[in-house]
Amino acid sequence: MKDQLSQLRLLVHESIEGIITEEGVAQLNALLRSDPCIRKYYLNYVNMQVILKNLYANEINLQLDNPKEVVDYLNVALHQLADDEKHAEPAIIEAPRPVVRPLPIPIQKVTRPPRKVNRASLAAAVASFAALVLWAVFAHFAPLEVALLEDSIEAQWSNASLSLEKNSRYLTRQGPMALEKGTVKFLFNNDARIIAEAPAKFEIISVNEIKLYEGRLFARIPPEASGFTISSYTSRVIDIGTSFGVQVDINGATSVHVMKGSVNLAAGTGKVESSQVVQEQNAMRVSYDGATVRSIPYNATGFIREISSEKGFVWKGEPLDLVDIAKGGRGDGSQSPFCMINPVTGHVEHNRNARLEYLVSDSSRYLPVPALPAIDGVFVPNKTDSPVQISSMGHLFEECPTTSGRWFMPVLTESIEQAEFESEDGLIRRGARPSILENHLFGTPSGRAALTLHANIGITFDLDVIRDYVPGTQITGLSALWGISEASGRKDADSDMWILVDGQLRAHYNVQDNRRQAKRIVVKLGPTDRFLTLTTTDGGDDIDNDWLIVAEPVLLIE
């Protein structure tokens, strides 16, 4: 136990100082899960650190006209220090050295004349001392600027005197703030970010704590703000390097949902009754009286996690719909018009009954799509004498196989019954197949989204443009269900699907190798990845019935 406490002290110190490693976070979480006594000790340790930090950083929030509150607060600090001392390892005290006493020297009494006191000087000294004391008290208990209003959308305070201007500073000792409408985002001095959505009532206690009386708060806490706390009447949610949401109901019941990392949940009124670690993608609820704690379903999209008034952006954790982006939308499903993109002209048509220009010459060129900002370009893959270009920056598809060079249908954002093309040989009508994977119909206007990429065809998305749609977040991956439509009439069709990022192959799916079964593909994306390419090839045979479907493709963000 002594070794565990020593290790715990070191890990908590590193966490508070913001120097803890990923391995250290894992060790800290393991220790907290292993023993309730360790969790209680950890909670006391963090509380003591917060108390000391508040005292020495002049960030305590006590009322000057309530001396009992000051005494109670200091008693809590002394109690935490005594409890930590009780569990500390015994100190090693060296044995006292023998003392050599000097010989006594006779002291002669000196008679001094009586001193006169200058009353004016005494009064000035007393006044100076009083001023010094008042200055020290004011500096210690005065309100402190600990956060600024980073952004807001349609916000309205119940107290009209509170500012809604960007970069307005907010103080401790302002009392509870009631948000009646809209959403606000605070940036604290320690880089912690808090988003409140109306209706909500809360109070900024210090740079390390905010108290929630009612409503919802979302917190994104960096390592340097480790230990940041959202408190309520019945609980304290203490960060362990996390992003999490806290909801307090009107009756005082408190719920916490952990999106990333973990938190320590201390439940109870007055003296802490219990504490436990809540892990990533889990949720707990504390009853209105703090007596019971139970697991509840995790809600990944229950809290507003990011806002941008400039972009009109409100994000609650949903992935971005790549089909919506291919239609010209921002990935939130707001863009509904159907469109098809011709791979040899770059032309976009929103009328599903429109006739398309049909070209076969120069079909291997990479063409931009000016009408759709997030689409960098389209192409027909066919490796002939030179590699296939797949981005406006000149990235190449080195692994591209030799294909027939033919294509059958534009990129489709929804299923259609047929398409008409005008060519030199007259009118060409081409029938389409419904997009069916795993017995589910995709690609309908009111149903589940899908891109139809009938071989041979390719499309490249510009992730930098898409990132601008979702400021304050990171694109971390692509997830999609890939396969050949079960409505495809030719059972022996062989074809391939490819995913490339900046010309580097990230995933490959072959219809025959997967026995024509759909496959869920997840590709990781980093902050510097820019061009995301989805392309299909005919597998070396004819393109007949190569109805390749990318169902529910989404970009994962956090």
C-alpha cells in the first residue's frame, strides 16, 4: 500500500503539473480503479492542492462579511493536510549531536535613560500598518479575472449588465449567472474551455472550478488545467485529462458523460460520501440527495461541444456526412438537392432527368469541380503509359491497375432509375440499379445516404476546405460500408474499391475476395492529411454491373 501511495503521489503531481505521459495516465487510472481507499486518498489530495492553489494564487472566493466561511475553509485545508500527514511515510530524523556549552560570561546591567514616544510617529506607523493590512486583505479577496468570453451564439443573460462582447473578461465573486437563451464559450486562464447552453445557471468560483446549479456544461480540459472541477449541490466532477459534459436537473440530480479520457466523480453532500472513476464513453448519474450513483446510457451527442458564430457552426459530436458534402453541403445533412458529377467534364447536374454530355476522349484527365468547393476533382482511373493524377496538387495513384478505361455512370449522390447522355452517336439511355447492401436500401432522398461509384470512376475531397466547416475540431478518420449492390445482375463481376490520402494507399477492397459481402472500412486521418480519394476499378474484366456502393460515409471528428 505504501508503494502504491508513493506512486500515486508522483502520478498526481505529474498530472497537476501537466507533465504526465500517456503511460502515466494509464497507470493513474489503473490505481484509481483498483481500490476505493486510493480513490478517496486521491480526492483528498486533489482537494488539498486546489485549496492551496487558491490560497497562494489569490483566487479564493470567500465573502468578507462572513468570517465563519473563512474559518471553515481554513479548517478544511488543515484537515486535508492532517489527513495527508497521517498517511505519509515516516520521516528519518538524525540523532542529535552532543552540544558543547560555552563558559558563562558575566552580564553587567546597563541603565538606559527613559525614552520619549513621539505620538505623531506612532499614529503614522499605526495608520501605515492598517493600510498595509487592508491592501493585503483586498488583494487576497478581491474578484479576479479568470476567464474570457471566447464566443457566443444568440446568447442572452438574465442580468443585462453582463457583457456578451467577444473577449469580455469574467471575474470570480460575480455570483451565479443565468443564461436564458443561446450558447456561450469561455476560455479560462489555464486554457480550459467551457461551453454553456441555455437554459443554464452557473458560477465561476476560480480558475480551477465552476459551479453548475442547473443546465448543461461541456468541458474540454488540456493537461495544464488537470484537476479542473465542475461542482453541483450533490457532486464534484474532477478532470483527469478529459472532455466531458455535466447536466444538473431542476431537482439537483447530476449526470456526467465522458467523451474522452476519464473523470473522478465524488458524490454526496457536505463531507464526500463516495468517489469513483468514470471512463471514456460512459455515463453516471447522482441522485438529487447525493445518496445513490448509478450507470446511465452514454449520450455522445447530448452536449454542444463547439461553436463558431462566424461560421454559424454548432457541433454536438456528430460525424460529418460525406454524401451531404458531395452535394455541396457542410456535412450536417442540411443540403438535400440530388446531384451527379460527370467524371470527364467536371460538370454537376442537380436535375435527375437532365441529359448529360457524354465524352470518352481524354477521359483519363483529372478535372476540377468548380461548383462544389469541397470536391477537389474527379477522374476515370486507368494506368496506361503514365500514373493516374488524383489531386490538384499532382498526387498520383501509383497502385492503379490497368482498366478498360471505360465508365458507365456519373458519381451519384442518390440512386436513379436511368440517365440520358447525348453523344455523337445520338441519345444513350443507361439504366441504374438500386443501392442495396446487407438487405438495406441506401441512396434514397429520405433514407440512408450513399455514394454510387460505378467502375471506373474516382472522386477526391479537399479536407482543408471541410476543416473550415468545423472550426475548433479535428478530423480523425473516415468510416463507411463498402460493397457491390446486391441488386447487381452479374454475380461473377469482379471489381475493386480504393481509398487514398495524399496519393498514399490506405485501404483496398476486392469484391470477389470478400465474396461480394459488404465490409466496414475505417481509415485514420491526421491533421496534415488533405486529399481524400475514393475510387473504383473494374477488376480487369468488363464494367458491366460493377455497381459499387459507399454507404453512410462519414468523417469522424473530435
